[in-house]
Amino acid sequence: VGMARPMRIVAACDDSGLTTVRVLIRHDMETGFRKRKDGTLVPAHFIKNVMVRHGEKTVLSAEWGGGVSKNPSLFCYFRGGVPGDSVEVSWVDNQGESNQKSTLITRGTSD
């Protein structure tokens, strides 16, 4: 059982109907190749799958590996969202740890 890993999500819909989703995931993203001072390897521990859903629709599905940086951020865009709709982000890592969080789309840009 891993520690809780917070996730920050911002979703905003502009006047043209384009929704921008920004996600920051707290995760060490260990490759399995980094060595400790004593020469032993730090076990691989990285996010494998990330999914962004708007209602029943998957708007992004990604497969990641150990090459993604620590505490990764993700941006994606989709059309069809309106302020007040829910956007859900979920991920699963190679050790079976997972997280999911949702937020409501706001009006404006996500900057």
C-alpha cells in the first residue's frame, strides 16, 4: 500500500468551446536504473497508464514508461465540454498503485 499521491487538475473551457486540461501528478517515476550510494538499484516505480475522461468519453489515454520525469505534468485539449461538466483523471503504476480525481470545468483559460 503506497502513500497518497496528490494530483492537481485544472480544466477550463474558452469561448470557442476548447477545454484545456492541466494535470500535475506527484510521483517519483523511478526508472529502475538509478543506483543508491551503496550500488544497489532503486526498484522501478513509474506510472504505466494515464486516462482523462469527460463524462463517459475517454479524451486521452496514454501509456508511459520509466523515461517520464518525476512529478509529471500533462496537458490535453478536447472539444464538447462546458463549464460545470466533470473531468476525471486516473492513473495506474507498475506496482499496482493508482489514483483518480475529478474536477469541474470552469469558464476561461487554464493559464
